[in-house]
Amino acid sequence: MNQLMRIQIEPHADLGATPRSLYRGERRIDIIEIVDQWYGPGYRYVKVRTYDNSVYILLFDEIRDQWELIMFCAAPAQGWQRKHHDLARSTQSRQ
């Protein structure tokens, strides 16, 4: 069964239905960048990046006037990024 997760969006006051932040449960997540958008008849997909560098793909159903979460990709943990970076540097220095 393909169930989409409905979410609440806070739109920009001066940019119409462009999302400014989204809510997952009670948690507000600020959007810092609209990465991409694509349109179809009666709908719009929006790919956004949030303040913690996570990426969301959202679907706006224009007929029902509702937003749904299509995909979520969490940003890598800072510790993992640092460890990966240090490992890459040590490998390069040996070459």
C-alpha cells in the first residue's frame, strides 16, 4: 500500500505557496533552500534543503490544497563527516 505522509507547510508571506518551513508532528523545520521544482497538471513537487542539511521532496496537490512528504534524506552526522574527511586526508598523504 502506497501511503503518503501529509505534512503542514508554513508558506512565505510574499511568495504564495512557496514553503518557508515544514512541520513533522510538532517540530518546526526551517527551509533554507528550494533546490528544485517540477510541475504537472494539478500538482507541484518541491525539493528543499533544511537548516540541518537534510533534503525533503514535497508534493503540493493544488486541487486538494494539501502538502505531502514524498522523500526524506537525513544529513550525515557531523562525526561521520569528520571521520570520513580525516580518513580521506590520511589516505592521500600516504600516496
